[in-house]
Amino acid sequence: MRRLVFTFLVLILLVIFVSVRKEVVPTVEASPDIYQGDLILQGNNVTTIEGRFDINGSIIVEENATLILRNAILNFTQTSHRQFEMVFQHPAHGNPRLLAENSTITANDLYM
């Protein structure tokens, strides 16, 4: 009889513990200033980014295009490792380039 009462008491405590448990749900506010999609620079395009720039996609620099980061914080808003990337490809009569002056590139503490 004592074992039955003890087992019943432990069972009730477990049910109470499971039902009272609080779930912490993180809230995230999406900024309307997040660039959506891939940023593709081609040809002889020269693009300068200054200040904070959040991007929900990859940056692809092709042909003879140049990306200049000047006093910038470039943030890839990825949610998993290697979700987005920065690629320099397809040189045509030149080289795709990145010039960074006093800038930071971050990816939410995830691998790029």
C-alpha cells in the first residue's frame, strides 16, 4: 500500500512539474531596413556601403565590379551556418574586388 501511495505521489508531482513549466519564446523584431534577397554586382559597377547594412541574402560580385565598405557594419542575417555567402567570381577583363575601410562583416555569430 505504501508503494502505491508513493508511486501515486511521484506521478502527481511529475504531472504538476510538466504542466507548470514556463516556455521562453524569444521575440525578434524584423527591421524594415533589411535588404531582402541576393545583392548581385556585375560589369563595371562600383557600389559603396556606409553605416549599417543588414542583408537577408548573399553578396555576389562578378566581372569587374567593386564593392566598397567604408565605415560600415555589414550584417548577414542568417539563421544557420553557411546560409549566406560573399562570392567574388567570373572575372572579365578585370577582377571583382572588395575594398574595406574601417568596416566589420558579421553573420550573427554563425559561420559564413
